[in-house]
Amino acid sequence: MADDDIVIRVRGLKNSFGEQVVHEGLDLDVRRGEIMGVVGGSGTGKSVLMRSIIGLQVPDEGEITVFGEPTIDLEENEAVEIRKRWGVLFQGGALFSTLTVAENVEVPIKEFYPGLNPALLDEIASYKVVMTGLPADAGPKYPAELSGGMRKRAGLARALALDPELLFLDEPTAGLDPIGAAAFDELTLSLQRTMGLTVFLITHDLDSLYAICDRVAVLADKKVIAVGTIDELIALDHPWIEEYFKGPRGRAAVATQEAGTGKAGAD
Ligand SMILES: Nc1ncnc2c1ncn2[C@@H]1O[C@H](COP(=O)(O)OP(=O)(O)OP(=O)(O)O)[C@@H](O)[C@H]1O
Ligand SMILES: [Mg+2]
């Protein structure tokens, strides 16, 4: 596959905290325009992997390129240029609680484009708020005044503030009820389709994996042990993968999809 088609390339990644080695010899390619699901047991290093890719965690070893540019040890001006091209919804999705939703969305815009005309800033923020399915009157509200699902959408609006090409989502549907999670999945899928986004989606939600991921990467034993469509992964005959996708929760997710009431179709 041409290098242009690989948006994220990770080779030989090693991360450790003191004695604890979290990643060793981890490789991963994420293709342009795909939704790549990332799964693995709790503590296997999914969030650390994402932090490494976006340059917040400096690895012990390895190479990481995003859009063909290395993200490790960048000069500040290079880091700013590349950070403009991606949006991130961190696990927990923390919004600034003392800022309104619109002000939260404006944070990255102000950071990268200081001095932008306030009227234009307002307009961009309102547009992003509506784009994520929030009512227009959510803009002036504070995070504490929103439901959990609305807060996730507000976090997504902030991640989309700069019209990124690449979106990182760390457990975006955790804590949402099934209907809210389904609606969020549908939103992710429609944004990916309309904006041509590449999405790096960490999730424990099997319904999300089935409904919206093009491929799934499985983290175990400090590395990505397999990447493929869910059908390809199941065919691998790996005990953890088998248990994950074919256990009771996996079967329930398949049944949901087959019944045509898949989350991605719900509203
Ligand atoms: N800043 C840090 N300092 C020390 N240890 C850390 C740090 N960040 C992560 N770790 C450790 O690295 C391991 C992987 O953490 P990580 O947050 O990536 O897990 P995860 O796969 O995202 O888990 P979860 O599904 O629960 O979110 C954990 O054992 C964690 O305690
Ligand atoms: Mg995590």
C-alpha cells in the first residue's frame, strides 16, 4: 500500500513506566479514511498508544509517523502544524467545567489561530455544536447543565473545531446508555463519511466495533497481535480474540446487528 494511504504508522514501539513495560515491538498501520477500532483488556495500553501517537508520551523506542511526519521529538512549530490536522476526544472527555460548551469548542481555535475575529469564532463554534447534533441553545450552557451524551457530543464538537483529517476517540461511548451510544456511533460514522475522516477509535463497545469499524486492532502481550475485519479476527482462532468476540457479549452484539436493530441504525 502506498505510503500516502497510511495515515498513522507505528513501528517497534516500546513504552515503559519504571519496571512496567506496557508496549514492546508494537507495529500498527491505520489507512486513510478508515475507522480503526482498537480493543484490548483494561490496562493493555490503548490510551498510552494513543498518547504516543499524538506526541504526549515519548516512547523508549520506536518510530511513529502521522501523515508521513514523525511525531516524536518535534520542534514546537512543527508540532503545532501537525496538531492542527487532528482532533482528540480523551477518555473521560473532560470539558473545561468553567467554560460554556461554545467556549470549550473555541479553546483549540484560539490556541491555533489567536486573534481571530470574535464574531467568526462564535460562528464556527455554533456550527460545530449543531454539527454534532446538539441543539443550538447548548452553546451557552455549562457542561454541568448537560446530560452525559450531550457532554460527549460537546467534546466531539471541540475535537472537530479545526476540521481535522484525523480523529482520535478514546472510549467515546463509555457510560452512555445503548441508545445514546448508538446515536454517537451513527454520528461518528456520518462524520467520517461526509468529512472523509480517518478515525482511531478505542472502545470496549462490541456494538460499536460491529456497527462502524472497518478494521479492528487487538492489543495484547504488549503489542498489536492482530488487525483485520471482525470476521478475519474471529477466523484467527486466538483464545483471547475468540473469547472476546464469541463470548456472551460478542454473541449479543452479533444478534443485535443481524436483527437489523444495530446501534448504528438507532437514533
Ligand atoms: N503516566 C503514567 N505513569 C505510570 N503508569 C502509567 C501511566 N499511564 C499509564 N500507565 C500504566 O500503563 C498501563 C496502560 O495504561 P492505559 O491507560 O494505556 O490502559 P488502557 O488500555 O487504556 O486501559 P483502559 O481500558 O482501562 O482505559 C497501565 O498499567 C497504567 O497503569
Ligand atoms: Mg484507556
